[in-house]
Amino acid sequence: MKTLLRYKDLVEQGIVNNRMTLKRMIDERKFPAPIRFGRSIAWEADLIANWAASLRNSNNGVAA
């Protein structure tokens, strides 16, 4: 069974800090789309880990 992350989990892990930014990132396809369960949404933990890794890799060698 796949591990799912809810919005609260994303905030606790420091991935996002507010819902509007998250929605914008999803709309712009800069963040994985959620899985919907009725009115609830969640993300596959593996997809989020891969997204974070690709973000880190794309920033290698670039001054922040």
C-alpha cells in the first residue's frame, strides 16, 4: 500500500506553507497533482519525494 500525505503533512515537512501557494503550484504543474477522495485530497509520498529530489538536482550549482 502506498503512503499518502495530507496537506498537514506537507506543512509539517516544510514542503509548503500555505494552501494558495500549493494550489498555484499545482495549477502551474510545478507540483504533483493530488489524489482526490471525495472532498479530501492527498499526495503519494513517493511522488513528493521524487519531486523534492528533482528540485534539489535542478538547483545544484546555482546560487540561492
